[in-house]
Amino acid sequence: MQKRLANWGNYPVVSSEESTFSQEAQLKEFVTSHQHIIARGNGRCYGDASLGEHSISMLKYDKVMAFDTETGIFECQAGLTLDQILDIIVPKGWFLPVTPGTKYITVGGAVASDVHGKNHHVDGAFSSHIIDMDVITGNGDTVCCAPDQESDLFWATCGGMGLTGVITRVKFHLKKISTAYIKQTQIKAKNLDEIIRLFEEYKHYTYSMAWIDCLKKGDGFGRSILIVGEHATPDELNDKQRKAPLKIPGKPKLTVPFNLPSFVLNTFTVKAFNWLYYGKNFKRVINNVVPYEPFFYPLDAILHWNRGYGKAGFVQYQFVLPLEKKDGLAAILHRISDKGLGSFLAVLKVFGNQDSLISFPMEGYTLALDFPVRDGLFEFLDEMDALVLQYGGRLYLSKDARMKQEVFWKSYPNAERFANIVQSYNVNKRFTSLQSDRLGISK
């Protein structure tokens, strides 16, 4: 079926033939009889990594295959979404080992993007917790791979944006919890130097992230709110919470019903939002216990929040710089502030060490920003790319919608090896996307 498809940023929008399957035999037949295929989950990556000439929707491939409630080993088909998994595992006292800022992604998407969360400095990325998985490669074979079995395929698939084949099954470890709540601490930082110091001071916390004001100048440049947390224990809950410590939160009811006019987002509204957000913490340090939903998934409380960026859509720009390149973070934030292109959503996190083939994280600081698509934006982001390269960083492929080819090849040290592995499994170049064509990965 021919459809107009876009991912979460609503940019770009393309015409694609979308097919869906619930049986592996049908899926294999489709793979071996078509070219220019890319698997697509719930469309929650931001750019064009899961857009192509032929799109395979995995959403009907959503069965739970096994869940050992004693060991916390979970096995499922790749089209199952994280919110569906949470509904099953949280009441049994388990949680996802790693989760991004939305629960509305598929497990296959989590692997293909090798998603990270607020706990990367402690627990690594999603790939660190996979036991094994099945991938249908370009010749139609189903290959079971693991860190020590068909390891080339495994590591090229983790973070490989679907270019090695179609992920159909994933088995992974969960994290044991005793409540569905998070003991949270929020600390206000008056500038960039203080937030960097606070990240170091609070690095023993499992979960940490910071909201950062990209437009503030002067003494308040880089003012932020650090948010850290741990899974709460029953004795840390109040009496009401303790009555149902593993209760699943209610489903979101708010929604953005249509695309907002593009003029709604401008320098003045972003400055006003930043002033209000920073000011809401009337004390420097606030301690409380909250359900896991607002801690991990604050934006999921508003359905279709992406429509707030208007019909033209937006791009999320996420980069990582090595830990020792703090001056690079300041230089990039100064460039954003000087240009007046602040972001409502500016999230700073710290990554731990990760030695992998093509995954995004490296030990350092990562900043994610949202920019509405408008005249001059892409030229500005090209300038940002040059700074990221200058300071030894790279961009997240799962968020990318416009990076130039040379930026990718210069910033990912294993790019050539990754492309060669993709070529060995991607028979007849069956798996390609707009992104892989743009970046020259689909040789």
C-alpha cells in the first residue's frame, strides 16, 4: 500500500509502499523478492532512518514469547512496544534495563538505534543487556546472533539502523524493582560550570539528566536543573503509595489535536518557557518520590506533542562530545545562544564508556535539542556539525534527518568496517533507507 510516511519529527515526508506481516514465512518471501527495503517500528525515531522505497511495518510482529519472572529474562518479537512490555513486567517487579525518553518505541527500534537512557554512565546502552536475537538477512536466512555468536552481525545490528536485515526476535535481561516509583532529587545550577560540577558530584546516582537553558547569556549562561533518581523502595513511599507499590500509572489523556502555526515557536516564547521552567523550582534542592512515568517519560503524557512544532516539522539535533571537551560544549551553546535558536527541549546527559562498533554513545556529554524546520536552519546546523567534528564528537543516527555524508564518515571511527559488514549480510543491497543513501552507507 502506497502511503505518505514521516517519523516523529514530521520531516521529511515521503511516499513509500508500506507492507505488514505477522508470519515469518511471508516476511522472508517479501525480503527475497524486493530491494530498497527498510523495517519500521512505531515511527518514533526523528529523521529518515526508517523511511525508504519499501517500508516493512513491524507492529503486527508483537508477541511475547517468554517471560521468566524469577530471573527477569524477557523474550519477544521485535514489534512489541516498550509501553506494552512495561504493562506486563512492572506489576511483577521488573523494569526495562535501559529506556529512552519515550516508551512508544518497538524493541526492534530499541536495538536498531541501540537506545540509551538516563543511566548510560552506569548500565550502558540497550545492547549491553541483550542475550541474543534473530535477524532476517538479505538472502532470507534467519540468523541467531549474540555478543559471542555471529558477533559481527550482532554488533552491526545494534545501532545499525536496520541495514543488516529485519530484527524479528530479541531476548534480554530486565532490572529488578520493588516499586513503580522513583526517589527523585532536583538541583538548580546557576550556570554551565555548576551543572558540569553537579554531574560529577552526583555521578553515583543510577539515573541523571539535566534540562538546560540554551538562550541565557552572561552569568546565567547554561543555567540548568539537574534531575537524579533511584528506584524507590517500599519504605520510601507514603502510605497511599505503599498500598499498591507496583501499580501501573494511568494512560495519558492530553493530546495536541492538530499542527500548531509555525509562529508559535520563536525566541520570545522559548525564553518565556525557560524562565518559567527554571523558576518553577523555588528551592535550590527538591526531594520527592514520583511515579516512574513522569520521571522517564514526561513528554509521553501529551499525545502527538510533535504537532506543536507545526506542519513543516522539526529536527532533533543530538550530539556527544568526549568527556575532556567541556569547552566544546560551551562553544556550541554559545553559538546557539548567539543565533537565538534556543530549544524548548534541551536535555544534557553524561555517557559512560562504550566500546562498540557503530552505536552513538561515547564517554562524554550528550545534548539533545529540537529545532523547528525553517529557512536558514540547515545552514546553521552545518555550522554546528563543524563544531562537533572540531571537538571530536558525533551525531546520533536515530535523530538525524540532514547530516552530510562526510560528517558521518569523519565522526564514526568504525564506519568503514560497519559498511563492510552491512554489505556482507545485505545481499543485493536489499536494505536501504533515505538515511543510508544520503550518508553513502548502502554501497
